[in-house]
Amino acid sequence: MLRRYRSNPSHIVPVEEIEVRPDLTFEEESVQILDRDIKVLRRKIVPLVKVLWRNHDTEEATWESEDLICQQYSCVTKT
């Protein structure tokens, strides 16, 4: 059974400012590459990187194509 929530001042979570555009979108910024992996498909090999994004926890990091990340953020060296 659910119980009624009783407010507690210690439960307030601090919120960072996010710049929101007039069309209610915002730009994500990558902070760090956490891991690298290679996905092997039938006829293709896809290099992937696990990216940590600003304003997100490490649990919310996403796997992105290494080529896409390098295009957006102009990678100097590619492994």
C-alpha cells in the first residue's frame, strides 16, 4: 500500500541552470568518454564510445558512434 508523502526540507534537490532555447530545446555537451567498444555486425564493424553528458549521472551515460562524436567534437586522434 502506498503511504502519503510528508515533505521534508532535506529532500530538496539542487537544480543547475540549463540554457533552454525559445523552442524549448537545449544542447547537450559531452564531458568525458568513459569506455570504448567495438560492435561486430554481420558485415560491419562499428566503433562505439560511452559518453558522459553534462547535467547527467554516470548511470545515464550513453553509447554513441565514435565517428559521430568525432565529427561533432573534432577529435584529433582516433583509435
